[in-house]
Amino acid sequence: NGDNSTVYDSLIILCPMTESDGHRRNATVKNNNVIIISNIDGEHLNSPHMNQVRQAASHMSIDPLSLDGGDYVKCLSGVFVDRHTIRFFIANQDGMISVYDYDGLVKTSSLILEDLLEHLGMGTRNASQRNGMEKEWEWNENSGLNIDCHGGGPRRAVPNYLLLAANMNGREEKTTRICWVDSLTLALVGCHSVPNDCGEDAKTTNLTSLQPVESFMPDKCVSAAYVVSNAKIQVVQLVISSEEEDCGHHRFNNYANSMLLFTVNPYNAMQGVRGGDVRRIQLCSPPVDSNNDSKETKCRFRFLIQTKNDENNSCGEFSSENQSNDGMVHYLLAKHQFEEAYGLINQAAGEKGKNNIISSLNTKSFVAFCQFRHILSKGGVSSEENVRAAKECLRRLASGSVTGGDSEVDSMID
């Protein structure tokens, strides 16, 4: 470009480590295993005029990504924070996530944050700072480091969030926490807890793949899809609170802000694939469809089912169809608008047929449970108004278990 004040698209190439690289990882290496191809002007590179193609190609630059400390990179993701600066989130071989800003004009990087999990109050991966204490959380390598650029929220018009998962490394609690981190402020926006199976290995996790997806309410929420035990895909939604709503709420413990919307059974969507034959399910984003702006097709993702013998691998795509009410119900529950949630479920009750691919928790019994939990969280049922509301919740729960059918009973059990 004319004054070189803007860096165009960049391509990041992560070279996998070999066994010999693993032995050398503690050595001081100025240039690690990442190559960055910057200043990619796609518009002119695809021009029918060869002089524009040649000029665009001459402006491209191929450089090693230099990082302080020289750690080999196991996983990374990046996002532009201004016209020429890329913010990189980088996980090294020890699982410590650091944050760097890379200046695309002068080809240099600066360390912004050494240990992101420690910054978020989730423990440290730095052995010299643990003083013999067991670390609390560790990065889930299966989750990767993802940039969620789908959502909005009340904070700013076009935010980008880092999406990752961390595992509890304690002996008693075995939980995976999905976290959204503001890419600019590096503040924790919110999280969702995924309980793990009990086992002797504290590092065992059910979450085997994680992918940001477009929320049903992108101006207020963010969403993610994740694979549980290579058996099912679950979609979760997080309500992005405003600064005023943050007062008095802890990002880790505000249960209403995040909720499991529905579960997808990939085997019912793909013929000829049995659960016992599956080695791994991986998620990815679908191709961008600029001609499809329908609200009913949000929350799209693709999934790859890899079998143990690799002879019957299958790729499928999920689109939301009629699941937008699930996102709205969760938003109403997070805002404690329970009667509106009841009304929305009643309105949609006759619109949905039986679906053997998707199962949803959004039932009247679940709304009653959430309302009852909210009443108890305010300090019990001492007031007359709370007593009446609690009795009505219990009545609705009992009614749902008797007359609500399989969906109501399954929702209560879950």
C-alpha cells in the first residue's frame, strides 16, 4: 500500500516439533518454530492485472517470529488489535500461555503478559513461582487457542475474544472450565464449567475439541461448541454482562450467565458410523456464506468423525434450524425474566417435532428449577412473596414430571 501504514492479512505457519527439538527446548533460541508471512494483500494478489499482482507480491514479507525467551511454540492464535499490530496468544511446551504484540512494520514482538492463567487468577505454570505448591489449573491442549470474532456484547462494537479451556488439577474436583478472555484488556469475560468423569488421573478431561460458533444473539452473547468424550457435541451460550451488571458477580461463580443450550448426537446425523468405532471427533468452522444471513442458520459448525481404522471417516455440518429459542430462553433466565421464558417455551411447544439429533434442556421444568434456585440464592424463602413463588416452582416441577412427557423428565434428570 501507498504509505505502508497498514499491514494486510498475515499467514502464520507453526512448524511441528520433532523429538530432537524437545530436548533442545530449554536452550536459548532467538527464533522459534513459527514463520509469519505478512502484508498479504488478497485483493491485488487476485487481480486480473499482472502489474498489481507483482506489486502486491513484492510487498509480502516472510520472517521468523522472534519471541523473548526462545520457547518452542506448541499452539498459538492471533488477532489484529490495530492497523499493524497482531496480538499473539502462545502456549509453550509446558502449557504456559503468554501474550505478545507483534509489530508488522518493524517485524519485532514485545512480551505483554508472561502467564495468562495466573493473570486470570487460575494459578501459575511457572515452576519457580509455585514454591512447591500444586498448580490449580492447566491449559487443556485439546481446546487449542481460538479467536471468537462472532459476538458483540455491550462492551464494544466489534470485540474479539480468546476462547480456551483449562482443567482443574486437584485431586477432588475434576472440572474443565471454558473461558472467554477479552483480547484487548485481557480480562476474563466469563466461563462455563464442564464436569469430568471421576478417575484416578486428575488430568483426565471429557472435553476433546472446542470451537467458537456464532451466537443466536450476537449483540448480547457468545457461544461455543465442544466435544464431550468423543461421543457428543454440546453447545453453550454465555451472556456478556455490561460493566454495571458486573458489580457483585464473580466471573467464575455467576451460574446464570452461562448455560448448556443443547446436545448434538453426531452419530444420528451420520449414517454408518457407530460410537464404538470412533477414535476422535474434531470441530471446525464452516465456510463463510455471504449470501446466508438468516437468524435460523446461526450456530453452524462442521465436525470430522475419525474412526479407529480410518476406513469410514465422515465429515458433517450442523446448522441450528429451529434452535434460536434456546438462546433466547437462556438470555431471559440470565436476566431472571422467568415468566417471559415460560411464555416463549409455551409458544414454541407446538412448533418443534421430535428430533433424534438434538436434545435440549429448555423445558418448563428447567425454567422452574432455575427460578427456584434464584429464590434460594436471595436468602431463602422467609418472605411471604418468596414462599408463594417457591411453592409455584415446586408445583410446576411436579406437574412437569407427571404430564410433561419424556423431554420434561429428561430435563429434570440432567
